[in-house]
Amino acid sequence: MALARLGKVFPKTSILFLCDMQEKFRPNIAHFPQIVAVAARMLQVARLLEIPVVVTEQYPQGLGPTVPELGAEGLKKFPKTCFSMLVPEVEQELGALPHLRSVLLCGIETQACIMSTALDALERGLDVHVVADACSSRSQVDRLAALSRLRQSGAFITTSEGLILQLVRDAADPRFRQIQKFIKDPAPDSGLLSLFPGQSPGFS
């Protein structure tokens, strides 16, 4: 019997995708400041653990640049018009990472670019870890349905802190003290619990 996919993550076989967190989306995406704050924390951890990062911008001429509070200054931004982040230029980035196994996915919108990116990455045989507290949509119905659909398709639905702790793995790691600074305060509330009134969120 084949072993089930466990979704373990390791810095040396992972890449962080930050999808379309741009100025024109700011007033329309639910919990936008919180989503960006959580994604910024993921970016800080990726830098500390030397995880490669890809940042995309959807039609930046019309939708504006990546918001400064993400902390992505100095990182190359890949413009796109399609929903998937896996444009040819990003595919080249992935091709330069022969040991890549896991995509860590943050951004907007969950039912559009996050969904398309995840499905394309899954089709290529990669594990996809959707950081639920770092993904949102204009409609929270779409957000909830998309998280469920992503799980049905084989993506792992996780939280930023859970994923960060899986990446560092060991409190004896000399970088753990720095990691603790990033997670000492809980991630800001991005409205996930309100999607599951009266029940425990199972993302199912």
C-alpha cells in the first residue's frame, strides 16, 4: 500500500508564494490588513529560513503595486493577467529548484488566483499548503467554499503558526529564538472563526 501524503514541510524543499496583495484590493478584500500582516510574518520566516519567495501582481498597471506593509521591497514582482501564479517566468523559477516539493500559498482572492495557483501546482505533483489566515476574498462565502474545494482537491489547509512551527521543527534550532519573536503574539484575526458559527472549524 502506498503511504498517504503527509504534507510534511522542510525549508530546503519549499517555496513561499505571495499572491497579488496590491493597493487597489485594499478597500474590497475582507480582512485585508490582517491577511497582509500574516503574509508578512510568513515572509519574515521565509527569509530567516532561506526559503525562496515568489511575489505576483495582477495587472499592476490597473491594480497598483504590492502594498508596502507586506515587506516585499527588493523582491522581484512577477506581473500577470491570468489567475494562476504559474506564469512562464515563475515556472522558470521553479525549474531552478530541483528539490522543490512544497508550495506555501498566501494571498488573494481565494476562489480565483489562490485556487488556480493551487490546482496548477498540485497538477505538477507539488504539495500545496494554503495558509488560511493569510488568504481572503471579497465574499466570505467564496472564501469558505474555496477552502473546502481546495481541500477536496488535495491541498493542505493550515494556519501560519502551524506551518511556521512545522518548518522550524525543533526548539533546539538556533533560529527558533528568532522564530519565537514572530509568533509570540497570535496571528491577527482574519475572520475565519466567523465562517464556522457554532462549530469547530474543520475547513471541510
